[in-house]
Amino acid sequence: MDRYSISERVRMSFEELGPTFVKMGQVLATRPDLIPQEYITEFEKLHDRVLPLPYSTIEQVLFSELGPTFREYFLEINPNPIGSASIAQVHRAILKDGSKVVLKVQRPGILQTINEDLSVLFFIAELLETYLPETRPYNPVAIVNEFFKSLELETNFIVEANNIRRFKVNFSNQPAVKIPDLYLNLTTEKVLVMEMLEGKPLSSSGAFDQPDIQSDEIIRIGLRAYLKMVFIDGFFHGDLHAGNFFVLPNNRIGLIDFGVVGRLNSRTQMSIANMLIALSREDYTRLAYEYAELAPFSDKLDVDVFARELSELIAPYYGLTLKDVNLGKILMASGSIAAKHHVKVPSELMLFFKSIVAIEGLGRKITPDFDFLQHALEYSVDIGKHQLDPQKITGELYGVLRESRNLIYGLPRQLNFLLRKINSPDHAIRLEVSEIQELKVTLEASFFLIFLSTLIGALLVSGAIMADMASDNKIYGLPSISFFSFLGGALLTGIALWHTRKFK
């Protein structure tokens, strides 16, 4: 076992522990801002493939979800799966009207397994935060909680169906991009029925052996579809690898598997566009500021040092094409540098970086010299047009006016309340400054020590004066009253020294 590194052992442990830990490892593989690179490398090897379930088990799920008459909907269901993963299994089928569809059926008991595993993960995360303070900046409990939310959505096929519906609306005027049709009457939380695409996935060797296929046109359509998702729709496919990207006849593409999606607001969209522009111009200071503006404020961030480290990471690769460098992985590594500088990278930004890795993987299969950044900058003209679209500007202005109206309506009432509060005889302005509390403690300690010093001095002086007095009661040759004066002074001196040490 010594021949395996710690990261390799962790990866093998995750594989043994089951689907939830495999998924967790895959998620962590996209977060170089949270874990070291050697773990990233190992977690990227985790595969979400398991032995297929017997068809009789799949039938039991269909019976439970679609009712005892579920066979009446189908002319045929192929008992041999075309895909088997930890959460679901996929089968080909034909409906009564002759439509070719695919059935995505959730594995029985998978939700219970996931919930039990997540309980263990939450327990481990809480132990880490409690007993290993160095893990607290990475917020293990929040990571597990975020993973729980994403897995909860991924195991609900109604949510995935809604994602498909949204993508169909977004690409309704793009005939070159095919999103499968849905059969909502046959879709439940555990069963998803959708149109089967007639093309071939890019992962198959014969993807381009179809009529009228031009590889350059396929990559152009695919890239423009992806950039539209990111910069126009703010709703993008989060797992667009070669198996989910179909090449269809007549230079068309199809997309499947919409369980993982990313959502970007206008602010994040503009920041991503600015990041790409900064990369193209080698403006690492601007890149650092874009990171800082997207993340929660941190007074520990030194932008100049952050920009310099980004430059040291990215500058050596500037000008190289995809055959020489993977831009997505470089951006993910930049997230690790951001974390080092106390910049908490939003999860949606890391998902975007991961999606670039997938897009570059698609590009590598089609053309070795594909340059993602160059294509993205060419598309930036359309991004600018979208940002200046009158309808978009009108919508944003309406939002500003609505908020302003609320402010104007509420301002007199709030001012009236504030003035009444200030004029109240019982009103007092309260100012809290963190350093004031420290000053208060210091002053209290100082006055206490001064009091002790005065008392000690008085006891010592009085003891010395009374040392020469005649007395029948002597202790160690001193009058008892003098002895107790010296003893009291010694005790108070010890107390004073202890307090001095305490307040250092």
C-alpha cells in the first residue's frame, strides 16, 4: 500500500464508498480553490459508471411511477441499457405513435443511499471545522451543504425536465441547435422521457461520417451556442462533454443531459466578459479586480500581489493555442490563487471555468488548433449588442425606477421615524468600535493595578513603621500586626503580577 500516495488512497476510498462520494470527488475536482492540485488530478479519474440493473428492476420503477398500465404507452422498450450511472439508467424505447424516445430511470434506493452518505459527510465536515481550525477558511460544512443542494436537484427529474424546457425556449430560433422534445405526461421525479436524437455523439468515432458534415461549421455552431448560453441567456450547460454533444446530419448539433446547469446574473456575465478581455490584453490587474468584485469583500486582499501571481501563472501561456494549453484548467488554477489571497470564488464562476475545460475538450476532438479565447472575443461584439439592446436597457431602467419608487415612498416615513427617535428624551446615540472594547479592558486593568500598587505601598510602609514597636505577640521576630501587613503586601504583589501577565 506504500506505493500509493495519500491522494491516490483518498480517490480509491471514494470509489469504494459508493456513488455519493464519487460525485463529491467529481465536484471537488472542479474546485482547485479548495483542495491541492494532487487531489484534483486524482479526483478527475473518478468515473460515474456502475454495473447495469436488470430490466426487471427498471420495470418495477416504471410500474411504481407511471402506473400498472405503463406498457400501454410504449410499443417497445429495449431491455439493454445504453447508459448506466450511479443515479440513473437509460434505455431506448418507441412510443405507440412510433416516436423514438429514451427513458431515464432512477435507480431504486439511490435517494436513501445518498441521504445516508450525506449524513456521514456532514458529520465529517463538522468534525473538521471543530477540531482542525486550519480547515475553517475552506468552510467544509458549507461545501457539503452546497453539494447536497446540487445533488438534490440532480436526482429530481422534474427539475431536469424544466431545464430542458428553458433551453428549448432559449434556442427556439436557432434551427442549427437541437434540444430534445419532452414528454411531460410520462415524466416524474424518477422517470424522464424525451426524444431520442438521430445523430451521433462526438465521443463516437463515426460522428462526422454523416451527410453534409463540415467540422469547422460544427465547432462554430457549438461554440456560439455555448457563448449564447453564458453571455446572453445566463443559463448554461454545466457538463457539456463529448458524450452529451451530438453531431446531427446537415451541420446541426444536439445537446442532452441537463441535470447540471449554471446560472449567471448580469453582473457575473459582465465580469466574465471583462475577464476574457483582460486575458487577451494581459491585463492581470484588471483580472484581479474582477475576481475581487465578484467575491465577498476581504480586507486581507492585496490586489497588486494577487495580480502578480496571476501573471506568473498565465503569462507563460499567452498566445498559445489549444494544442499547447488548456485555458479552462489555467482559469481553474487561478481560482486556487484567489483562495490563497482570501478571495472566495463563487461556485457558479468555478462551474463556468469547468465548462470551458469541457468545451476545449470538444474543440480538441474537432480541430487541434482551436483557440477558445479568440472565438470568445469575436463573439464579444454580439455580447456588446445584447448589453445595449433597447429592450434590455428598458428592463433594467424599469427595475431601477421600481426600486427608486419604493425608496421615495418609504423615505418620508423613515425620516419621520428617525427624527422622532432623535428628539426623544430617552434617545442616546450608540457607537460601537471594536478597538474601543480593547481600550476599555486595558484601562480597567491599569486602574486596578494602580489601586493594588497603592494598597501594597500602604501595607509595606505601615508594616515597616510598626516593626520597631514593642509587642508581646511576635511572629518570626516581628510584631504580629507588622507581619500580617508584610504578608498582605506580598499576597497583593503576587495578584498584581498575575494580572500584569494576564493583560499583556
